[in-house]
Amino acid sequence: MCGIVAIVTNDRRVDHDALDAGVRALFHRGPDAQRTWISTDGHAGLGHARLSIIDLSTGDQPLENEDGRIHGVVNGELYGYERIQRELEARGHRLRTRSDSEIALHLYEDLGPACLKELRGEFAFVLWDDADKTLFAARDRFGIKPLFYAEHAGSLHVASEIKALFAAGVPARWDHESFFDANSLIVPRQDRTLFAGIRQVPPGHYLLARDGRIDVVCYWDFDYPLTGAIAPRSDGECAEAFHAALDEAVRLRLRADVPVGCYLSGGIDSCAVLGLAMRHRTTPIRTFTLSFDRAEYDEKAIAKEMAERCGAEFHPIPLHQSDLADCFGDVIAHGETLCLNAHGVAKFVLSRAVREAGYKVVLTGEGSDEILGGYPPFRRDMLLYDNDGQDPAVVRGLLEELDNANPVSRGLLLPDGAQLPLDGVRDVLGFAPSWMEAFGSTGFKLHRLFASDFAARHDGRDSFRAVLDGIDVAGQLTGRPPVHQSLYLWGKTHLNNYVLAMLGDRMEMAHSVEGRVPFLDHHLVELVRSLPVRQKIRGMTEKYVLREAARPVLTDTVYGRHKHPFTSPPVALAPDERLHELLQTTLRGPSMEALPFYDRSKVVGLLDSLPAMDVAARTAIDPALMVLLSACMLQERFRPAS
């Protein structure tokens, strides 16, 4: 994994200092080498910060093809690249490196944008075609790797992170409409960010820039089949196919010229990945497990049992509220967005421990919940909308059981109290996904804290309905099972904008660690999308097909355990710890005053009310408190203009 920067100008030379500054801002993504290239005419520049993992000796970038026509910078891993290298050489290409990254240049040379269909992995890259003065930038199908762009002062800037755009001269300014939407916990348009004029290339899209024109084109989508087109399969057939696809995804991601470790929790996702990975190794894999200081959030004992079961090395990392306070500001600066729980800080600490142990690469379990309906709201959707005519009394009982079994999800993943209206979504879909209801309940709490002028400017805006304006509803949602519709919308919004950022790439790359995500191998996802909903959720059992497929490598504890979302203990449950002190000090201080969005007196009133809340209420308010604190940290770190 690496950091990439590109600048293309229309009528003047690329500012070399600006390009260098952008690369320096990404040093954490690539501490092993930093290099730049500027075209002969001076109108295109590329920069690269390298984290060397494949081809340690000759894989430095920027890269160029045989005749120097195409130059490129690549961030990510392209799996199965050895086969493609052989095919390229058989067609007459001369490779300058043995790096996986170089295949992107030669495939583009042969196929143009259609080259993306040949690529498998997590990636973002930028190519400059000097012959026709075209910039081609692309992002992987799920947004595992970030890619942002902005037009400023007659130039197009592209980078792995927003901070690199700022460093290269793009001004930092709040996007008020995006901030309003983010306080509904939603990003309606796939290309938006919190900052005005700064956009992201959406997952599964590429960008073409030529002659001052920018086109962003979709090359991949989830394409869930229509309800009647889902072919029936036996449980055994589904489990066998799933096992084969996941096993291949894990095997491919073990390829590296440096040691590979594994994140391990008490959940089935990371345990399945570890169990399968160990079958491809002759030596133990080292695992890394967070241990929280509150019993209901701690999974150390379950993870240790799993590591012992498969012969892996177990390495626990204890985490305390004081650790969260120490790192919170850095985490938000790396994530460049609002956070909903301190779990991102926990992932930051975990990744730091991985790097300190001498590892650059880890396998992770992210993405499983997004494709298999692992989170509680998807089970709620199943009970409410895909229940096959189950007795209403039975459904009510199961809904109550679901709510009682997931107290840590209140306000975060399950609805809590009053909500923002979702009538617009119901008008289009015929139902409102449960995760939108949960976000709507936290959004309701946050909207009540808005300054009157900010609220008035956005009066009547329906952030949730706006999501559907950027979606091909007829082509991707209509006629699909409600659970698949809910999964699709989550995958187009929260997966990319939050899960893969605050719990994935940004927290890992903050410490120069590459996270590899087998569950988001597109071959596996394309298999899973064709499976019936009952293979994902069966009764109260989530991720059914994964449980059956991975059962031979799991402990009985993990096999029988329900999903426990990866969350950090809510800040208000530990009023004597330093994270709570940071919250109180910051939200009562000048950073909150500088934000143009909230009424400070209302925020202070909320803080004053915390001691009187019971545990359930303090748990449910945690996402709102985290949004407020992270907004203040963004204001402190980037000083965006209003």
C-alpha cells in the first residue's frame, strides 16, 4: 500500500513544490520511498510514497511503460498478478519491474478503461497518457483504497487523502450541506466529502480528464438479482461454493515479500480468515487482538481460544480509555471524517501495535457483515420485511429478543427513540431500512443541537431521500428482496465512507500497515449476491452460509456466537477517565465555538444532562457525542473556512 498524488494543469507548469508537499503529507502511507515525476511539457505531475511489500528491490514508483508514453502511480495490491505478467510478456510487453502495480499500466495500454475488469484486489491508481494528454484514475469496486480529487486554480489535483490536497494548495473549506447530511449519519452522494470542492472517485468508478473535461464513469456494481431470478441451491452446495471462494481469496492475500499477520477478534469473520489462512501456512501466523477494560466489550478469551485451536501466535493488546484520549485527535486527522464511536481509535492503536511488532501486512475481517447481513439492523429487516408470512406474534417476540440481545447497538445500529422522518425513503422503496432508522434516531439528537441559522438554511432537506437520487433505483433495487436492498444501500454509503475508512485503510495506513480484505474479493461478493437471503440470515442466525462453510476451522464458541459489533465502550460510561474529560473540555471550549453548525448552549446542556442518564441512555447518546467531538477535532486540525 502507498500514497499517490497527481496534478494536471491546463496552461502552466506543475508546481514541483506543491507536488512534493502533497507526497510529504502522505509519508505515513509510504515511508520506504518518496518520488515524483513531471512530464516533459510540465503539464502533468505524479507523486508516490511507497510502502514496499511486493518486489522490494525494483518496485519504486512512478512507473512507466516501454516507450515512456504512459506513467502511473498505484496504491494497493493486485492479486493474481503473476499470471497477468506472463500474459503481458507473451503479447510482447517488456516489464521494468516484478511489481504487481506495473500490470495496470500495460493493461491500460492494451485495453483502455476496460483494463479494470482484469484487476482483482484493493487499489486506487492514476495513469497519465502523454500521447493524448489524458489522466485516467480508478478506484477498486468497494472503495477499500481512497481516492480524492479537486479542481483548483486551473489545475486538477488527485490524491489518496484530503490532507495531501490541502498540502498541495487546495483550500480547506467546510461543505455545509455535506456537514448537515453527516449529522444524519449519511453521505447521500457517493462523490461528496465534508469539504467544499473536494470529491472522491466513488467505489467501482473511474475518472477520465482530458481537454479540461472530467468524466466519472461506473464500471462495476453489486447487481443483486431479481427475487425470482435467485436460483435455489441446497445448504451444502452454498457452503461448498462459499468455502472455495473465500479460501481462494485468503490464499491470494497471503502473497507478500514481507511477513503477513492477522487481526483477530472473537467474531466469526476474523476467525474464519485465520483458520483458512493457517491451512496455507507451514509456520504459525501471528495474530493481534484488542482487549478492552470493560467485560461486555472484551473478546480476548474467545480470540485466544481460536488462536490456540489453529496453532497461531496470540498477541493481545490491552486498551484503556486513557489510550483513546491520547490518540483521538490523530485518529480524526487521519480519518478526515466524523466518527460514531471510539472504535476507530481502538483500530488505530491496534495498527500501531502491529507496526511496532515489525509487520506491514495483516488480513482483516472487514466486509463480511456488509455482504452477509451480519449487523443487527439486517436481521431486523429480515424479520419485518422478508419473514415469509411468519406469525406476527412470533415476529414481535423475535424483534424484542433482537433488541434485548444487542444493548451496545442502541442508537448506533438499532433505533433509539425519536427519528428523523423517513417518509421519502418509504415512498420510493415501500419500507425504510432499519439501519436508516437507527441513523435517523442519532440524527434526531444531533439536529436538535444545530444553531438556528444553520438549521433554517437546510429546513426541509431529507438527507436519506437524497441517497436514492444518486442510485439507480430501478436497475439496482426494484424487485430485489428488502434485505438485499438494505445491504445495497449500506454498501454504497456507510461501507465506503465509514467502515473502510475509520475501521480500515486510514487507521492501518496511519502506521504504514496494509490491511487486506478477503471478504471484499469481488469474485466472492459476486457469488454471495446470487445466494438467497436465507443463506445470509436464517431466523436469528446471521451469516449462516459463512458459519457452515467455515465450521471445520472454527471453535465451537465462535461457531455458536451471535454478532457482536466491534465497538469501544461509550465515553459517558466512564466519567472519571480522560476520554470523558477530553469530551467535556473540547465541547465546552473554543473549537466548538468556532464551528458554524451547532448552538454551543445546547451542546453544554447535553453535557450537563449526562450524569442523570442511565446506562442505556448514555450508550445510545454515544454516537452523537462522538460526532460532536470529531467535528471539533477536524476544526482544530484542518482549520477549514466557513
